[in-house]
Amino acid sequence: MSDTIGSLIDKLFTVDSKMWNGQESLYEIRRHDFEWFKNRFLNCDTTGLELYEILKKCCDLNVQRVQLITELDERFVKLVEDGLAGKELRTSDNIANSHKTY
């Protein structure tokens, strides 16, 4: 079964939350000067790896976010086009009966 609009929004919210948390590490860099950055991330291999992983995760999450937004845009356009064409809008592509419990 393909994702519904609601499940895509759920995924987008999850990715945005993860991005928010990941960006806190980047804002820590912004609050300090280059000497702090050098001491924190450039003085040994493990912290360089840590910085790489932070940046990679933020980039990967941003790619996922853009893909989800694009898919949502396409689904909304199709939904409007189908509605204007008089097609049935209550289909399994638009609505799912299952609900997540957390």
C-alpha cells in the first residue's frame, strides 16, 4: 500500500523533529569561536568523525525532508485535479483505516 497524505505528513513531522535535534549540535558550533571549534573537532580523529556524522545525518535528513515535501505537493495536486475532474476522492490512496498507537 502506498503512503496516504496523513502518513506522509507523519513521516515529515518525524524527519523535522530529528532535524531539529541534530541542528542543536550545529548551533553549538555557531555559539563559539574558531579556537573552540578547533579544540573540539579538529584535534583528534574521533571528534572529526563525530562532526562528520553530525553533518552527514543533517544532510541525509534534509534530503528525506525535501523528498517528502515533493511527494506531498504531488499528492495534493493530484487530489485537486481528481476532485475537479469529478473522481471519487475517498480511496485507499488518500485514506487509511489503520492508526498508529505510540
